[in-house]
Amino acid sequence: MTAADLQKLTELLKAYNIELKTDGTKITHVNGHVAELNGEDYMPDQLINVVLQIVGTDLRSAWFKALHG
């Protein structure tokens, strides 16, 4: 992905309350988590899946804490 593509994705993800911090083609944070992802290494669908896996891990953790807190 190019820096412009990554910026478009960043804007789209805001609608789903997912925050990406980027530096050029690199993702440095996903919802506050430090990340070291280079968008140039991924096809758009692959990068979306990686971001959603990070968010999914947070959701599973929150669910576990809510049940067993």
C-alpha cells in the first residue's frame, strides 16, 4: 500500500472507532497499541485483516475481563 492508500484506510477505520497512527507507509499504533507494520509489505485486504486481528484480541480480552474480572 502507498502512503495515500494507508491514509484512506485510516480515514475509513475511524467510522469503526479504530485509530491508526501512521508515518508514511508505516503503521506505528493501532488503537493505542505500538505497532511496527509497513503498509508496503501488505495487500490492502491483508493489512485490514491484521488490524482487525489486533482489535479482535482487545475485544476478546475485554470480554474475558468482563466475565472473570
